[in-house]
Amino acid sequence: MAKTVAERSSEDDIQRQELTELYRLMVLIRRFEETVYQKFHEAKIGGYLHRYDGQEALVAGIIPQLQLPGDYILCTYRDHAHALACGTSPGAVMAELMGRATGCAGGKGGSMHLIDPENGFLGGDGIVGGPVPVSLGVGYAIKYRGTKNVCVCYFGDGAMNQGGVHEAFNMVGLYKLPVLYILENNQFAMGTSVSRSTAQPDFVKKAEAHGIRGERVDGMDLLVVREAASRALDHIRTTGEPYFLELNCYRYVGHGIGDDNTKGWQTYRTEDEVAEWKLRDPIAKLRDTMEARGYLTPEQAEKIDEEVREEVHAAIVFAESSPEPALDSLYDHVYS
Ligand SMILES: Cc1ncc(C[n+]2csc(CCOP(=O)(O)OP(=O)(O)O)c2C)c(N)n1
């Protein structure tokens, strides 16, 4: 039966609200990453950090669809966006980067080890490929408990050449565990492109070789990512079987804070290549789509940007005014 005008307009409202939230999340991630770069260079953040600029659709298109708490998320050291998408407050993420007691890991994890179990976020991992064997355990636990939950495990293209990753894939495929693998194919592992490191660049074939159904998807388009993730999550929740999505995207900035392409000494890619990928920017693309559908005006987009800047500023104020961890808490959480 054809939908009534009222039904169509209420569906439109839901779409508008949902997409506005996802747009806001992507803008928050972008502004957050730009700000931490600046704060690192002001020596307010120590250690190291990896930014997610250009890859925002990979978290905004997937994590908001999860049932949190209940489902679980694992990811790599490039983890600020994942924490923000899980609902960890920007203040708790910023405080963690600044090593403050109010940080989501008590100020002792830093950029690569954000964690927020109450929101299902089991953390970032400094070991390339490290989250994948962990997903085997999480997937096994979900199956053992008999719930319909899912573990979403993010990792990079460089990790696809790690032995432990394939051992874990094999067992997840064999035991049919409810894990959604998200390959963040940003084209590089540090300065090494996929074409220079990988004999078989069709990563979906590699997942299928382990009995895991897979698809390659455009990671620069939020709507495409969202649809693919919805399909994959439905499949996992109904069959209990794993699924693999290769999301093609591009890392706009250097690998980490020490690989600064603004200085012009990156030798592994050209400025033209970066500029070409930026023409497909996921935030601009979503904004254009929303404007074309009448969901967003340029003034509303500007307002969202202002609100997000204020939110990030408030996160800095919160972090900078928070205490450092107490000395006598040094050995807390070493053993559990
Ligand atoms: C087991 C291990 N080997 C090497 C490193 C050093 N390392 C850190 S990041 C990185 C590149 C990983 O690239 P990729 O998996 O594509 O993820 P991306 O950084 O592009 O998100 C390497 C080699 C490490 N952290 N762990």
C-alpha cells in the first residue's frame, strides 16, 4: 500500500534527525583531531597520537547503529573517533590525551589506549593487528552467553599481513562467531602503500578464504557505509556468523604526529593524490546530500560547526583543569 503524506513526512523527519546527528558526529571528530594536533604542538599532550581525518564515515556509519551497552567495539591506536562515537565524552578523551585523572583510562593510557567498557568500547590497541585475536575471545564470549550481540573489530590494511590476524580469522570462521570486521583501508601502513606490501590486494578474498563473508565498500560515503553495516549487522544477528567489510578511504594527514605532511617531506605520496581524495571528503559529501534533500541549510551547517567548536573548547578547559593521577595510584589496575 502506498504511504500517506503524513507517513512520508514523519520518515523524512527521522532521516533528517538521524543524518543531522551523524553529520554532527563527523564534524566533532574532524574538529577534535585538528585541535589535538594543535595541543600536541603546544606541548599540552605528550607521547604520540594518530588522527582520523578523512576516515570519519567509518565510525559514524557504523557505531551509532550498535546496541550499547551490549555490543562491543575493538580498534587500533587510531582510536579517538571510535571513543567519541561510542559516547565517551570529548572531555574524558581530551583528558586522557593530556594524562589527567579524569581521562577515560584514568590518565594512564594516553592516545593509543582509550577505553570505555560501560559504553561497550573495549579499547584501542598499540599492536598492529592486536584487536583481531582479541575479537576471537569477545566473539566466543558472546556466543557462549547466547545473546544476539555483536563485536565490531576495526583494524588497518597493514594488519592484513599479520600472521595472528589470519589465525584468528580462521577460528572465527570455523566457530562462526558474531564478529563484524572493519578493514580501515586508508591505503597506507605508515609510509608503505598497499600495492608495495600486499601480493593479493583483494582483501575480501582473504576473509572469504577463512569462511567469512565479505564486501568491499566506499568508505568516503557515509550513506554507503551505513547501508553496508546495516546489512552486515542484520546478517550477523540473524545467523550468528561473522562478516567482513573492507572500507576504502584515505588518511589525509601523516601516519602519526611524527609524520607531518605539512612540512613537505612525505616521500610516499604526492600532494596531488591527497588533494584528489579530498575532493571526495565524507563530511562535504554528506552536507551536499543533506542540502539537496532539504535536510540542512548552510546556516544550520555553520551553527553545528560553531557548537562543535565550543564543545571541543569545553573539553580542553575540562582536561586542563583536571588533576594528574595521584602518585599512589601508580600500581592500580596493573593486576586485576
Ligand atoms: C606488531 C607491530 N608491528 C609494528 C608496529 C609499528 N607500527 C605502528 S602503526 C604501523 C602501520 C600500520 O598500518 P595499518 O595497519 O594500515 O593501520 P593505519 O595506521 O593505516 O591505520 C606500524 C607498522 C606495531 N605497532 N605493532
